[in-house]
Amino acid sequence: MKSKILQTLLIFSFVLLLARGQSVFATERVAGETAVLVANAPRPDVRAKRLRAYLASYNSPLAQSAQWFVLEADRNGLNWSFVAAIAGLESTFGREIPTGSYNGWGWGIFTGASDGVHFADWEDGITQVSEGLKTNYIDKGALTVEQIGRIYASSPTWAYRVRNFMTQINEFVPTQPEHIEVLL
């Protein structure tokens, strides 16, 4: 009887150990190299690739700055798609801007004005807008897209439309061959 209970406990312990979800490591020789499969490995960061493909689908001049959007968002504690989404709403992703301004965000363009802040290039604009959003909005208590929108724009639908672009960017799956990159 005792051996039956001990055997059952051993089997139960073994099953629990297997069910814990431990990382699995497997190696096998492939073409003279060692391939390592690691279960539960962190997924690669595909935000810049996804954003670049999304912006390219709009023929945006900002597409080549996708990595810069992500770097500045991380540096300033912003959602990685937020500043690009504002550019989507304010300038069709940088396609409709005051000549030579690199201002795809309507930054410093007030009601009735035709021009605003001019940036040196797209990266300068991304940096200044990201820092400005952090300093002038978030650090002063505007923590949501809706709270920022009430200050940033006069349109009551600004936040809704920015959020819509953010969702599209986050869920983007390219269909055109020239926009497809491995996002896994």
C-alpha cells in the first residue's frame, strides 16, 4: 500500500514538474552549425519594421524615420505609435506640410496661421515633438490621448482619430510585396 502511494506521489510530482512550463532547450546539428531552440524566448522588437511598412503603404516621407519614432518614444516614455499617428491626422503622414518645414504634426500652427515651427529634418521634428509632448503635456498631467487632444487641437474628434491611427499602426499587416517584412 505504501509503495502504491509513493509511486503515485512520484508520478504526480513528475507531471507537476513537466507542467510548470520550464524553458526547453534543444540543440541539433544543422549544416555543420548548432541550432538552438529556446522556448519562451523574448520576441524580437518589430515596432520599427511594422511602422516603416505602415508608413510606406501611405507613401510617407516619414517611412525611413520609423526607427527614430520608436527610439524617441522609448526615450520620452510615449506610446511608440503616438507621434506617428498625430502626423497621420495632421499631415497625411508628412505628405501635406508647409514647404520645407518637416512639420508633419501641425506643431506651432495656431488657428488662422498657415505656418508653424520649421524643423531641420524629420528626425529633428520627431525629437522635438516627442520631447514637447512629454514636457508640455504629460509632465503637466495630460496623460491620455483624450487629455492631450483637448489641449493640442480644437477638434473634438482629434483624440478619436489619433487613436484610430494608433490602432491601425499597431495591427498593420502588409499586403503589398514591397511592404512585407518578417514581423515574427
